[in-house]
Amino acid sequence: MTNLTFPDGFVWGTASAAHQVEGSNWNNDWWLWEHMPDGHCAEPSGDACDHLFRYPDDMAMLADLGFNAYRFSIEWARIEPEEGEFSTQWLDHYRRMIATCRESGLRPIVTFHHFTSPRWVHDDGSWENPAIVDRFARYCERAVEHLGDLIGTACTINEPNVVAIYGYRVGVFPPGRASTEARAKATDHFIAGHRRAFEALKAGPGDFPVGLTLSMADFQAVDGGEWRRDAYRQKMEDVYLESCRGDDFIGVQTYTRERIGPDGRLAPEEGVPTTLMGYEFWPEALEATIRRAWEVTEQVPVFVTENGIGTEDDASRIEYVGRALEGVHRCIEDGIEVTGYCYWSCLDNFEWLFGYRPTFGLVAVDRETQVRTLKPSASWIGAIAKANAVDLP
Ligand code: BGC
């Protein structure tokens, strides 16, 4: 056994997002999308995990397991249900939620935008309309005014690169656009929105690190695919990473590697097992992406805001996380500042297009009764968090 110890103050959490766990989140673009006859979702989100009402118990459970942080998002569509109309009732709800998180002994890591936008935003050009930048900044200003003194860490926008490609270029996420131009506009507005949100969150009450979270993959060139890999990665990652230079942290979110040949993305390599998402089982991707984020941002501290696996086999979850953490530790030994690790996800939850089928959770949720059942990996990662160290074979 090797014992790997992490630096003092290392943040250990699990992550979730409002739309995937709260339930009855009907005023945003995803709810619309889930209910469109020609939509792409396997099933609607419905009551999700009823986290809207069960968050105090869920947070207590995470603290008992040994975690010292919890990452979750606040829902813009509840806070600003119509343009310019802010709901004190919902701001109070999120204030109670953040306060409960602290009282449970968990650092609240709050995401301001995790994939979903209010319906009124959707109906007016969504992130393609330049007006979104002011709109998003205004929402962040109002929310931070109400919540800032309690926030532990803030993530402005979750994986804008994923929304830009799937919502605006491929068309399988809302708003269902499929144009290169639309993607380019959305990308520009996400980057401008992040910059404005960064300023707004820094100017508000409280004093906490602020950053963007990015979906990253270990992009590997195959058979002379270097130029294509670089072009793909430029749009998917570099343009965002470059815009985050000087930020407090960069949120790295990694699940797998991607192989790119001269003609484009390749299917999983023969012999490499795949997960419920169809991704290659490739935990070493985390190390590669941390190194890359650190390099391209010119040494912005890295926070692993998501890493995990959708699987029915909990033993393979443990293997995946163990190997991923070995990589995190090697990065730290090499002098890269990695400040924390959040496993995605605490609960089996609504996995967007795929509905409830892919199970990423450390905790299973009965879809009828909402009863939570801990998987062995929950106690295993919780113990690592408590010890701030991992024993690996
Ligand atoms: C997203 C999560 C999602 C997870 C697993 C990330 O892309 O931030 O919302 O559930 O990956 O697919």
C-alpha cells in the first residue's frame, strides 16, 4: 500500500446542479426541452431527487461521510422568473441552503449557471443574443448581494464549452441551434459573461475565490491527427482557458480521453472498457487535463470541480477515483497548485439527455420513494476526505 497525503486545507467535496437534483424546475429552457415532442431527452426531470426539500438531510449525510465541501448551483430561472423581476423568496431559499451547508460543516461552493437559463432568456435568443451578457451580469450582481457573505467559493458558469457545442452547434441541448456562427456567438458571450460575472462577484459582499469551470478531456492525436486535435482543442478548451488567466482558480472537469484522427473524433479504442455514458474508462485523463489547464492559463490554481464515472459497478468507481487521485497527487508533487477535488456526483441524478439511466452517484436514490442508499464508494471517498490522504495498492 502507498499512502498519498494531500496538502493541508485541501478541499474534498461532491458536486450537484440545481436542475439535476432539485425537482419541479419548470421555468427554464431544459424543462421546455424535456417536454418538446421532438426533444432529445430520454425522460423529463420531474421531481428529480427532491433536493429542493431534502437538502438539509443530504448535506448532513455528506458531512457525516467526511467531506468538507459541497458544490451545488442556484437556479437563475427561480431567482429571476421574468426579466428584471427578482424573487426575494427564492433568494432567501438559496440563502438558507448556503447557510445550512456551512452549519453542516461544508464549504459552500456555489455555481451561478449550470446549463440552464430562464425561459424568458430562451425566448429572446438565449446566449446567442448579445443582451445576455448584461442580463447575466445583472443576475449575478443581485444574487451575490443577497448571498455573497455566506459563499465559500463561486463558479460563474459551468462548462460553457459543452453548452456552446451541444446547444448551438450540434443542436441536442437547448436552444437546439446547429450553426457554426451560433456557436461562435455563444462562445463569445459566455466568455464575456464570465468576465462580467467575475467582476460582479468580486465587487459584492464576502471574500471568496471565483472561477469558471470547464469540461476538459485528454485529447490524444492518432495517426497524424495532431492538427485536427489542436484545432478541436482550441475551440473546446484553449479559448476559454486563455480568457481565465489571472482568475482565482480554474475548475477542471474531466471524465475521459478523446482520440482524434485526421478525419475527426474516433470511437473508443478496442479493448478499453467503456462507461454508461459510452466514454472510455480512462481515469488518467484527469492528470493530463490538470497539467494542461495549469499550463494554458499560465498557472492559475486548479480546482477539480468535477470528476467521476457513470457506472452500475461501484467497485469500478472506486478504482476510477483511486487512479484519478494518484494523478492529482503527481501534479501536486510537481508543484502544480491543485486546491481541491469534487466527485461528480453525490446522488444518482438527472443526467440531461440520458435521463436517470447513467448513475454517477455515491448515493443511490429510489425513484419512487426518494430514499437514499449509500454505495460503498461513498464511505470510501468520505474516509479519504476525512484523512486527507488515500491508501492505494
Ligand atoms: C456536467 C454535469 C453532468 C456530468 C456528467 C458534466 O458535463 O457539468 O452536469 O451531469 O458532466 O455527464
